[in-house]
Amino acid sequence: MFKLSCLSFSVPYWYVLLLDKTSWNNHSYLYGLLSILLLFSSANHYCSIDAWINPNIRNKPVPNWNYILVKVQIFLLYFYAGVKKMDPEWLGGYSMKNLGSHRVFTPFKVFLSEETIEYYMVHLGGLILDLTVGFWLLWPKSRPLALFFATSFHVMNAQLFTIGMFPYVCLATLPVFCDDYWSKRWIARCPGLLRKCLPDATRKITYVADDSPAAVAGVEKRGKNSTFKITLVGLYVVTQLALPWSHSVTQGYNNWTNGLYGYSWDMMVHAWETMHVVVTVKDKTTGRINYLDTEVFVRNDKWVGHADMASIYQYAHCVKDRLGAVNMTDVAIYVDVWRSLYGRFQQRLIDPRVNLLETEWSPFRPTRWLMPLLTELSAWRQKLNQLERTVFNWSDESRVAFVADFPGLSMDNYVPASVTNATIQVLEGQVELSIENSRVKKHKLKFFNQFFFSNCLFIFSDRNRRDGLNNSLRFQYFVQSPSTSITICILDRIEFPRTRQ
């Protein structure tokens, strides 16, 4: 029954998981791996329904390689999570924000500030625990202390983040690091009446000598099977060691961060924020330009950060096929994604001038139509935090966004009529501001120029049009309003029948 149960879970689980790439993450990947390890294990030899039904396997020892594989998998989960945190952004405290105010840290707020908790406990503490807890769990003398800290860590994570069953699955794997007989020792200490309802606590195993030719042949066959099993275990371990560092081979999956998402154990390391996504559909026959609602076909925005999901093979190709429902067959699709990594300026991730239906994507080559991360602007983050606090002090409804762009590109946005006090301020570079329905069509703004406006479409563009990242623009726009903030301008939304969604 145990093998059948594992198979019944593993096959549909992997099918559903691989069916929807947007749901893929490290947690779901771990569940799938553990289901495979259990399927090929002998975990049903003790304290199981199988052992109750079949006395021949009752109290039979579980092979050591079963324990080793699970221990290696969980050890790599912790250790690689720590190695991935040895990143300047994590060490600088940019990955996790606004966690110090959570209620789980209430006992520490008596003597520590929220900023101190966020940096030393969340960032540095998380790094040290992930790097070392696997070693402490393997050493019997340090194991009790390691179990305490690992349990506390996962219980806190369950409260801090919405990550489903992951903390509880990790808690359930901790006893695997204990010795083989820990459960029997607990049962042996139970009262006699209760012990009658529990599995046998004895460690004794009865072997019957059998020198028959069939028994001897069985021993030789088991020896060959052992060699095969050792080979499979070795291949599995090598694969798990190599996959988190495969980004030099699978370069097509890299964006501003490296590595196959979901294989790399870079949990909670990358802090992304998406400002907006604009999908432009151009009808080549009529020349008409439409803007597609990004939630028509996909209910989450994970695809916008991955070239393979946004390429001709997936999202763009899917949109092209669906456009046939509104008699649009010859189209071009452009995607403009604005994202921020680790609290930097919002900037473009995908080149908005590239028709995704005409692009090429390979898992083994860098994606040419991804825009580079403006790392030279990283030093602005402290200044941006100060400006953000200033704006938030204006009122509870104040909003601010910080944007950086490349030469020769522009951005459209719409300020609703309800916004009565909006400001754009250029921090560096030169920006041309175009206002719809305005007498003065264009305004040139330079370093620290400000412009006040309301209820207008504004377009930012660089007038120098020179190549090179050093000429990129940095500007911010403020919104101070009692009810609303700047929203995306949807000029002409394409509507699809509900049955097509």
C-alpha cells in the first residue's frame, strides 16, 4: 500500500506541476523530490499499515541508503540556501524588508530596534543558520540545539510568509537526522497500557539460516542490485549538487539573476517589485495599436520575469493564437515590463521595441532582448529610502515611484482627474515631458527640475539618444492624493469572450 500511495501521489503531482510553469518554485520542487525518494525507499518497514498487514517486514531495518538520500537532500536544501545568501544584496540587508515589525519578533523589540532585528536576525541570522544547521544536525552532540533552532526557524517562517506547507514539511524531515532507534526509545518509555497500542519497541530481528541454492542465488542477485542502487544514488546526488550551478549552461533562463528558478534553492534571496506591465498588440494589416489586459489569460505575473515564459514559445505565442477569436491574424506583440530588484529604481526588463513573435529563444544562449540591470545606480538606494519616507510623511495616501530608463525610450502614464497634486522631479539627466491636451506640448526637464500637473498623459524620453548605460535617466514622480495613485493608461482594451480565458 505504501508504494501504491507514493506512486498515486507522485505521478499526478509532477504532471500538474510541470503543466503550469508559473506555479514552479523551490518548495514545490522539494515536494516532488521527496515523493520520488519515498517511492523508492523502504519506509514502510516500521510503524506502518504495511507492517501491520505483513509481519514479514515488521521491524525489518530500513536500508542506510534510504536515510542517506533524504539527509543529503535536506542538507543541500539548507546549505545551498545559505550559499545563495552569500550575496552582496543579502549581506547588505536589501532582500527582506518590513519584517522587523512582525509580531513574531515582539519579544526581541524590548531591547532591539526593528532595523536591527531585520538586519542581524533576518539577514545575518538566516545566513548563518542555513549555512551551518545541516552540519549541526549531523553531529550527535550538537543535534539537540540544532533541532531547537531549526524548529524555531520554521515555525517563525510559517508566521512571516505565506508559503503553504513548506515549513511543516521541513519540520517533518528533522527527525530523519536522529539515530535510527529514536522512535523505539520513546515507545519503550511509554506506560505499559499505552505501549500495547503502539508498534513493537524491540530492536531484535530474527534471521533464519537458509543454505538452499535458491537462497544463495538470491544473495548474489541482491549483490548486483546493490551495485545498481549505489550507482543510481550517486547519479542523484551529483545531479542535486550540480543543478543549482547550471546557470552557466542554461543561460536562456537567466535574467537579472542567474539560475533555473526552482532548482537553485535561492529562497527569499531575490526581492522583486513589479510596477506595471504593458502588452501592446499591433495589427499589421490595419496599423491599429491595442493594449491587452495582462490578466486575461494569466492570473499571476511570474511570467513577466522569465524570458522563456514571455517568449514566442509561450505567452506571446498563446496571445497570438487567441487573437484569432477577434479576427486578428497578422499581429506584432510587444511587452514593456517595469521591475525593481533589491529596492533599486524601477526599470525595463524586456526591450519594448522587440516583437516577441519574431524573437529567438534558446535555453543554452543568453536572451538578447532582455535589458541589463542598471547596477551603477545601486548607490542611490539609501537616497531613495530617504525620499520615500519624506513623501509618506505628507499624508497616508501619498505615493512615490522611482524610475530609471535607457536613452531613446519613453514611458506613458495617466494621471486621473482625482489627483490634484502630482509632481515629477528629475534626479539626473534630461527628460522631455509631453502632455496631452496641453497648449505647451513639450517640457524639457533637467537635473532636479520639477513639474506639477494633473489629469494628463505624460511621456518621458531621453533627448540625447546616445548609447551606453552611463547616459541612462533617473527620475521620480510623486503622487499626493486623498484617494488614488497614478495608474496605467489602457487606451483600447481588447475584450475576449469569457469562454476563451
